[in-house]
Amino acid sequence: MALRFIEIYHREGKADDIDFLLKDLPIIETWHGHLNEDKESITKVLIKSEDTESALNILNEFFTKDKEIRIVILPVEATLPRPKESDEDQSEKKAKEKTPQRISIEELYFPWQQLLLTASWQHGR
């Protein structure tokens, strides 16, 4: 099961909003914490990779005008304890073994953005 770790850096007081926004998604685990005395907080979400795009779309729509937020998406190599797979997950896994995994638009966009920035920087030298 492919997983993603979403880190959401935000102002204090947004954790409840994030929990409410993501309540209908099959989240594996959520953590909240404070970063420093400047009222900055972090919410960490462990989620299946196929649900990442839905979560990001919801968060992006809610936080569109908020310039004090940063969302970081990380691939997960492993986690202990392992997430429990339902019977439905196991049957889906067998079906998906024959089809390629899907990635979110953000994961696809970022490498190209970095490549274009690098190429334009080198061209400008």
C-alpha cells in the first residue's frame, strides 16, 4: 500500500478546520503540534497515495487566500505499526497490480517546475 505524508504548516487555530475538512477521507493518522512561540503550528496527515489528490484539492480550496500556509507532500517508505488493510483494500490491491499507480497533480508538476527553473537559470548565465 503506497502512502503519503502530508505536512501542513499553518497559523495556530487551524488544526480543527483541517480535521473538519478531511473528516470524510480515509485518513490513517493525524497529528497536531506547535512549532514555536510565533503561533505557528503543524498538522501531519498519513494517507493512502490515491487519496492524496482529494485531500490537497480540499485544502487548497479552503486555504487559497491564506498566504501563511505551506503544504509539503512526502512519500512514505515504511511505517510501523503497519496500517491495517481491509478485505476491500486487499481485493483492490490485486486489481491494481495490473494497472499503474496514479500520482497527484502536485507530484507531477513539481519535478517539471524544478527542471524549468534550473534550465532558465542555466540559460541566463
